[in-house]
Amino acid sequence: MVSKIESTTLPSNDPPLAWAPSFMEHQFPVSKVSMESYKERKAGSGQTLTGLGKWWGRKPLVMVRAALLGLLLPASDNSRKDKEIFLKLLTMDSEGLWRRKNKTIPKSRLVQELLTMPPSIRKRFLDDSSDEDAPDLRSGLSREDKAELQRLVFERMPYSEKLSYCCRPEQIEGPSPESWEEINKHLGTNARSLPELVEELGRRRFGHRPRVGDSFCGAGSVPFEAARLGCDAYGSDLSPVAALLTWAALNIVGGGEEVADEVRKAQQQVFEAVDRQITEWGIEHNELGWRADAYLYCVEVRDPESGWMVPLAPSWVISERFNVVAVLVPDSQNKRYDIEIREGVSDEEMKAAREGGTVKDSRLVPPDGGPS
């Protein structure tokens, strides 16, 4: 099964330049890319593709972006400048991080850092009359002063701490116009976006737009990020689940707002149809017409000594806040237990529910009042 997104390749009569080593063949900022990858993965459900489905081997998109750009960028005889430009493209440079900053540094952290700054800066921002053991910011600081203080403290932070106040590289448009001037000057390009740059560098190196393929694409991180950068992207996998996730990544997540609206409408239609059928059957309603919001399940096993079916649970407390518990009611005729839900029970009943579980230290503990 194959997922593919490919834009039309523009004709070009320009032959590719002689092969030159790429940035990635000479150097790669592993530490920064690793920290950015960790931040992305720790975002959990906030990651771009995770809403489509769980995939344990999912590659961080920022890592894929860094690898693709690292392979396309040519290495010059100025390795320091090459690295500076590479970080600008990924908004991992000082200016890029500041543009990505979307959280305010708390006052306690500002004061902590101010105490390590020169006296002239401390005097400007710290209150002279505040207690030495509890220094405080000067009152009445202007908006400009507060912004400058945020920048001063932010610039002094280690990279890992800065990331806690920043969004991810994919969550902004990319380098600033000023950065693009510097990037183009160094690379000899004329781009104003990452896809434009990828197009130019690809034609220079290969004679056509870059083509990226991943024959074991998993959830589609590589083809998705390659397509987002403007490459012709291909993905395949032996697993039909992986192929489905990759197709969805390229065509649903990558389809823009128009596709997202169509998906939302389709989901709503399915929801309404299912809701009508369930209401008609009455399978989620009781005799009073109340509809269930949630169902609680537990497994039953047969007690080998008594032959009774015993529901398994470490505790029978359902809600600590509202004193709701489940109570096992013996059914001697069928040798099993009915389960009653009781609300607003006493503290003694809550204690009994906490301690009355049928599973203790991975062992079956039949409840009292059952087998006789």
C-alpha cells in the first residue's frame, strides 16, 4: 500500500551543479535538535499527527525537517556561518527563539536572574526599598521596560530552559524577513519561505524539485514533513494501518482548512445518525428516560473453591467527591453478584467500599455474604 503526495514538477533546462558535500556531511547540531524533538514528543496529543492514531515509532517532525534541510544545504568553507544559517532556517537561533517565545517568564525567575546582573541593571528594574531577603521588581515599569526585561532574562537562559517558554518551530511561519535576507545572501538564493528554498536548492543540486521516499513510513512523519517543505513525497509500508495513517497525514492534516471542514461535517453526520439509532433502540436509556454518560465494566472470574462468579475490582468506590460506591448483592440462585450503585453514602460505607475490593496483591478475595 502506498501513500503519495506529489506536486507538478516545473520544467527546467538548467543542469544540476557539480556535486558538493551537504551541511549534514560536515556537521549537525545534535544537541539542539534533540531538545526540540523531546519538546515535540512531550506535547502528547498536541503534536501535529498524533490525533490520527497512536504509533510508537513516530519520528519527531522537527527532526525530519532538520535532516532534510541538512541534506539540501551545501557546505561552504565557512562552517560557523553554515551552522548559523541552518539554525536560522529552523528558528533555533537567538532571534528565532525570541519569535517563538509565547509564554511570559514569571516574576520570581526574573528577580532571580536580575540578582546576577550588573548593578546598573539591577538598580533599573529592582525595588531598592524591598526586603533584601525578598527582593521585588520596581513598581510602575512601563510595557517597554517589561518587554526589555523579558528579553534580557530570556537571552541569559540555557537553550533547554528557553524552550519551556517557546512554541515549536512548526507553529510559526519560519524565519523573519530579516533572517531571509541573511540566508539568501549566504546561500545565493532568492527564497522567502522554506518550500521556495527547498525548490531552489533541489534544482541546484538535482536539477529538479527534491523527491523524498520512505519505504517503511510508519505513521508518515517523513513524507508528511517532506511534503510540507515542498518536496515530492512518497511513503509506503507493509502495514495497512501505517499506510492509512500516512494517507491521512498527507490528505487530511495536510489538506488545509477546506478538507478539515469536510471531515468535520462528515463526522457530525455520522454522529447524528448513530445518535438517532441509539435513541430509537433505547439502549442507553433507563425507564425514566435518563441517558447514560459513561459505563463502568469489570471482569468476572469463577472462584475455584465456591464456584461463584466474582467481579474483579481493587475497590468499589466510584466517586470520592460525591460518595458514590458500588455494592455487591449476592444472587444465590445463580451463584453470582448483582452490582448496585449507591450515592451519598456514609463515611463508614465509603471505607467499606475502599477496603472491600475483590483483588488484593494480585489475589482473588471473595466478598463476604456470598457463598454459604
